[in-house]
Amino acid sequence: MNCINFAVIMIITFDLTTPIICGILLLLAVLTPLFSAFFRHIKGRGATTPKHVPTSIIMTVHDDADAVSRNLPLFLQQQSEAGYEVIVVDESTNNDIKDTLKLIQAEYPHLYTTFIPASSHYLSRRKLALTLGVKAAHNEWCILTNIRCRPADSHWLESMTEQMNDETGLVLGLTGWERDAPSYWRYERLMNNCYQMRQALKHRAYRYDGCSLAFRRSFFMANNGFLSNLKYQRGEFDFIANEHGGQQRAAVSIVPSSLLLQQKNGGKAWLYDHLYYLESRRHLSRSLPWRLLHNFDQTMLHLNYLSDIIAFIYATATSNWLLCAASFLCLLLSMLFRTLIVSHAARSYGEHLPFLLIPFLELRTIWQQLYFMVSFHKADKYDFIRR
């Protein structure tokens, strides 16, 4: 009799445990994809105050004559009823750059050029160049960009100015990689856009991983520009977004016409961009909430997949074929939900990612960031400071 009772208890336990585990796995498969920057992404936004605002587009050039001849005319051919100027600050000693700028300037009178002395030491030449560009600007609104980018549309400038009004002091625009860039580069930029745009609209702008940043010249000058971080080599977009976004209302421009496409650079340059950020973030405000949210999203992502994998291994070892099938199906369901969410966000931001690669791109993020952190700790910290 005792053996029979024990057998009945084991059957009941088995019958209850399996559906409970299956229910938990299904719940994780449905809910955890919602804890994602892609699910929370900001939808396309129209103009807040459609009016024409004169602007100054500011960029620096350094030993990239091909990019100047290819991309600069596209900035100079923007549609704008209010008028605008383009200011290029030459931080190189390359005669090809100077000759190319002279040829383009002869065709476009609203192009202005200047340069910084080659003898500048102990401070970031890039930030010094941008500061000179802002000082030379004739308009209240300035847009910082990168010569290695090109507007995807001739209405890029109009899309940016539509978000400029009396209540706004900062505008974040969309930046993506050219289609020949690696899939993970494009995925990561999209993920950062989703985080940054939402944070900016909540008056908690933390950083800006892009090349289309508009701000008020008067605020920049009143706060001494890059003075507090001039010794750090890079981080110019991050520092402006962080400082201005903490004191002024921010807007975003994420309609398709506002997209800038960045030219692929070498893998080493891409790595150093991330290492420069790891140095810059030590000096940025509001870092903790940003990192907590990102880490929470990554935790939920891996909790979901690990739960399915562990359940599948356990079910296989115990010959529990019902749980084995359920865990496998929940894993596929999770991957499908997450892929659809990322694809939808990508389309909203004018990006295209290989559908079948998306789950692997998501899983790569934490390991890629670990690699950046190890590389940063191994690097010479003086590489990030102008000497």
C-alpha cells in the first residue's frame, strides 16, 4: 500500500511540476521581449512647430579629402527657406584638403572654412576645432556633424529645424551606418538610438551616439563649451548631449528624411570609438540610471534564453519529452518575438537588419561590451588624454 501511495504522489508531483515549468517558460517567452529598448522605441514624430530656422552646420576635417569631396556637397545642397551656412574647420596639414575645400567653396558661397594651429597641445584638437566653428557661427542654432556622414535626403536640414522652437535647446537626429557596414555595427547603433531618443524626451539625455546634434550657440558659449572636458580626446557629442540635455528641453528628429548615413571606417577606429566612450562616461552625469536600465534589459534577455536551455537539458536527461518539447518551442517563440520587435524598430528608424541574424546580434551585445571593457582596462589611459 505504501508503495502505491508513493507512486501516486510521484505521478501527481510530475504532473504538477511539468505544467508549472512550462507555464513559467511561456510567461518568460512572452514578457521578457518587452524589456527591450526596441520595444520602448520612440515612434516617428512630426514637426512640433513647423517654422523656418536659420542654422549653422559645423564639422571638422582631418586627412579625409575623399570624404570631403563626396559628402560636403550633399550638406551644401540642402533645402532650406530660412537659409543656412556650413562651417568646416580644417584640423589637418593636408594640402589636398585645402585644395578640395577651395574648389567646393567657389561653387557654394554659403561654405565657410577656417583652421586650427598645428601647434595646439594639451587639449583635444577636435573639440578646439568645433569650438572655433561655433564661435564663427552667425546663427543661434548650430548642428554638429561628421564629414564621414552624408544626408540620406535633401530635406535632412528641414527635418532637424522642424524640431527647433522656443522651448527646445537640443535636438537629436538619426544616424545609421551605410549598408556595407557590418550587421552588428548597424544593430548596435539602432539599439543606442532607441535608448538615447527616449531618454532625451524624458529630459534625461545622457549621451548621443550619432552625428546629427543640434544645440543653441548661446547656451554653449555661456557654459564655456568644452572647457571642462577639453583635455579628453573625444566624446564631443556625448558631452554636449549630457550637459545641454540636463538643463534644457530636448527634442528628437527620427523621421526618414532626418537620417544621416555614416561611412564605414576601419575596425580599429570603431574599437577606439567605444574605448573613448568608456573614458568619457566616467565624467558624464546620469550614468547610473542609463547603465541600470541597459543591464536590466540584458539580464532579462539572457534569463529567458538560459531558462529555456536549462529546462531543455534537464528534460532530455530525465526523458521528460513534454517539457523537452515545451522548452524548445518557448525558445523559438522567444526568438521570434524578439526578432519581430527589433525588425519593427529598425523599419521605423530607416534601418534594415538580416532577419535571421537578429537573435545572435542581441546575444553578442554583452560579450562585445565585455571585450570593450577588457580592452579599455588594458589600454594606456594617456591614449584618451591630449598631451
